[in-house]
Amino acid sequence: MGCGNSFYSLLIAFSVALITYNIIISANAPIKQELPGPSRSSRLSVDPIIQMPLERSRRFGSDKKRLFHTAVTASDSVYNTWQCRIMYYWFNKFKDAPGSEMGGFTRILHSGRPDKFMDEIPTFVAQPLPSGMDQGYIVLNRPWAFVQWLQQANIQEDYILMAEPDHIIVKPIPNLSKDGLGKAFPFFYIEPKKYETTIRKYFPADNGQVTNIDPIGNSPVILPKESLKKIAPTWMNVSLAMKKDPETDKAFGWVLEMYAYAVASALHVVGNILHKDFMIQPPWDTEIGSKFIIHYTYGCDYDMKGQLTYGKIGEWRFDKRSYVTVAPPRNLTLPPPGVPESVVTLVKMVNEATANIPNWG
């Protein structure tokens, strides 16, 4: 038994070392040489792996649950950690509810070491990029972390939901992916056509129209696990190449890694069904409606009459950036009358989670 464990440990260590070597090589080589995208002869559009989910549905019938695994990448910062704890609380509330096809959950911790929440949240510890490679853009660790997780973890489900720490699930989520396609939220600020000249560095004309690139990021997206296994290394290499190029870095800024995922998905001919009702983003989206996720990426500032004062700190506010070094306290003050349902629901859900999570703060 001891010999078997030692062999397995050596195998994992060798795999990590090999991948790290490939990252370093890809980061310092021309994108044309190192990008593991498909060739014109690869015929990814008829890849039997991509078609597998459709074939399974025909074989087993439509009443069989198609479970997906929820994966969230995070650092070990206070800021990421309190968000993950709240996210996981609401995942558990809805996991087994009627209509849910939510399977397992993993926090992919790319700090390279365990933290004290390993027993609270199912966690896979991934290694960060080599020192200095992210150039201060910590999000570059996300695709590299996914590469490690997909290669090393035993993922039971056939589908993956890529989510983020600042997501709150508001109702049971079914498997929205179908026919080998991903289900993704469209972002208005991801505009491949607008940046066609820049995009062509990573998506050559041989791959088709720039409009083949969907206006998405990697999250939220539900897609077949086998598709993500092919996309992830390309996503990693495109991200690194984009960050290395000053023109691309300036053009895409803080959403660079989102563009990289969209490009990688298109390179592997993995299409996406765009689903605006996947999530809402307060304060701009005001009603929950049929949405599944609240994404609290924007600050919510209001005066005491319930009027939005965006761009100016309000008399009442909720902004995740107010809690970078310390978790939000329990029992946050609710918004004043007149504030939209989405913001009220967000604060109530944060309060419920913090009231019930042991040892909060």
C-alpha cells in the first residue's frame, strides 16, 4: 500500500512539474507556435466527445438527471474567503431541492496551500503560477487552476458549472447545457467584433468569423466536462499570451481573462447558448424574476429615499469592496424603502448566510 501511495504521489508531482514547464514555455514563445488550438484538419465540429451528452440523453432518456459539478476558483484572501463561505451556504440550501441538477462542489484554491476552511468547504488546492507570471493580475491563476483540477481531481459529474465567489444562488439550478453546447451568460462589455484586429492575433482568419466568438467569460457557464478539459489549456495559454502583449493588455484590461476564455471556446468549436436569465447584477438589474444567480460585482449606493447614487457613496450602501480585509458583520442594515428587490434580496441572503455559518468573521 505504501509503495502504491508513493508511486501515485510521484505521478502527481511529475504531472504538475510538466504542466508548469509548459506554462513557462507558452508564456515565452510566440502564440502561433505554442497555442494548443485546433488545426483545420482536427474537425472539432464533429468530435464524438463533444456529442457525448446528446448521445447519452438519447440512450438513457430525458428523465435521467444530468448532474453538474460547481467549481469556484479563489485565493486564500479574506475577501475571497468570506464570499466563498456565503456562496457555499446557498449552494447547500438548493442542492437537493426540486428541479436541481446540482451535484458536487469544489473550491479550487490557487494559493498553493491549505487554509482553515478545508473542512467547511470541499477544496482542491492548486498551485499558483510561477512568481511574477501573473504580473499582478491574479485572475490569470484561474485557468491554470482549472487545468490542474481537471487533470488531478476525480470529478464524478459529466458537466461543470464554472462560478465565482461573488455569486449567490437564489433557486435550484437545472442543467441548462444541451446538445454538447455550453450555457453561458452574455456580457455586454465583451465585444470581439469591436476588437477584431487584436482578436485576430489569437483567433486567425482560418478559424472563421470573429462573430464565432461568443460574448462570454468563463463564468457562469455550464458545459460538458470533456469540452472543458480541451478548452482549459488553451484558455490558459491565450490568457498568458494576451497579458504578455501590451496592446492586448491595454485593450482588454480587467476582463482580459474573460476574452481569453471566449477565444479558447471558439478555437475548440464549443458553442454556447446565451442565457440572459442565468444571473442578475444589482443595482442595474432590479428584479429576481426567473434568474438563478445574483452576481454582486457592482457597489449598491442609495440615499435614504431609495434613489440610486451610483458613482457617489450613498447614505446606505453595500459594496463587497468595503470588506477586503475583514468579513462583513452579521445583520447588515437593510436598504431603505424604495430600493429594488434585487438589492434587498442580496442583503437578506448575505444576512441569513452569516447568521447560520459557524464562527463567522
